[in-house]
Amino acid sequence: MIGRDEFLKRVDHAYAMRAAGDKEGLASVLAETMSFRIAGEHLPIPGVPRAGSAIAKINEMIDVFRIHSIERVDAVVEGNKAAVLSRAVLSYKNGEKITAEFYDLWVIGDDGKFTSITQFGDAALVAYVLAMA
């Protein structure tokens, strides 16, 4: 099992690839059978696919939600799991930039690839961004 610092280094690297739109690089650190979900996704959100593989969902979100910058604010790591609070400047397509905070729960496998990501965000802020589009 990897240590805390290495785990967070891998999370930061994944976020950096996501922000750069590097789909191939990001796919290389995700397990083929990984799960990805946005907590509370009970209603369809434009740009957030509800079906398909986790990698396909993430790729579609990369095309719709642009991350201009992202920084890790805080993190708790326990074994193969990490809860990471981040702050990002993002936009929906090429719309207005906003600053958002979100929590991601990451699980990493013995091979060093991520096996699960659950994302928690501000639903009211997402509605605001979509209304501006």
C-alpha cells in the first residue's frame, strides 16, 4: 500500500491531467473497472452523463466542464482511501468562470490506479452555472 504523500501526489497529478484535458493521461491512472459518480445525482445535469463507463463519463465531463485551475485545500488519507477538499476555477463550456469547492472520495487499488471516485459539490452553484449557459 502506498503512503499518504504518494497517494496525494497521485491525486494531484490526476487533477492536473483533468484540468489540462489530458484524457489519455487520466485514463492511464484509472482502473478499467473503476466507478465514478456524483453524489446526489438524482436529476439529469447537462454535461454529466448518467450511463456508460466511468472513463467515458469523465471524458464527457472534460468536454463540457473546463477546469481553469485547481488546488487541494485539505485531505484525509486512511489506507487506500482519501477524502480531498479542492477549490477550482471552472466554467461550463466557455461560459463565465466561477470558483467552486468540492469533496472527492478517492479509492486506490494495489496497482496504484484509482478504483473509485465519488464527487460531492454545491448543487445550487451547479444550477446557477447551468442557468448562465
